[in-house]
Amino acid sequence: MAVTLCVPPRPGELCAPVRFDLTGRSTFLELTARHRVTKVQTDHEKGTVVVWVDITDPELSRPVHVRVDLVEPGTRQGERSVVLGEVEHDGGRVEVVGTYLGVVSEEN
């Protein structure tokens, strides 16, 4: 599985793998626009769901906001949402869904 919520990295572009621990049903993240979600898994020791994302150099790719939700399998998704995977969590199966929210706005 390799999926993006915005734009995939360019062929051969260097990426840094980053681990995000999801501690709630919805988590808001700031990623680089060019990124690739490579894996979702359960960290049984911490009781969290983990999303692994390869991100490009933040100096070369603008930041974007995304939301990652843990939902019941089969839950209908919006057009900007992508199912990233399915994992065991809290004694049941959940789908991990990512949603692109938009470019991070610069402050005035």
C-alpha cells in the first residue's frame, strides 16, 4: 500500500519516514503536500494506531492539513477521503481514513 492524500513524491525524490501515533478517533496532522502513506498498524503496547508517512523536504513542498479518522469498516467517505488501511483497535476492526483538508495558510 502506498497512497497520498494530496500529491505523490516525484520519482527518485528523497523522503523521510515519519511515524504518527493516533491517540483518538480523529487526529489532525500537518504534512508536506508531497507525501506517501506507506503503512498503518496497531501498536498494541501503546494501544494506538500508527500511520507511517514518507514526507519530502519541507523546504521544497508546501505544508498541508490532513485529518486521519478511525471509523467503522464500510463507513461512507467523502470525495477527499481515502481508506488508508484496516487494523484491529480496541477489540474490533476499524478503517483508517485520511482526508485532505487544504493548504496551510500563512499567518499575516
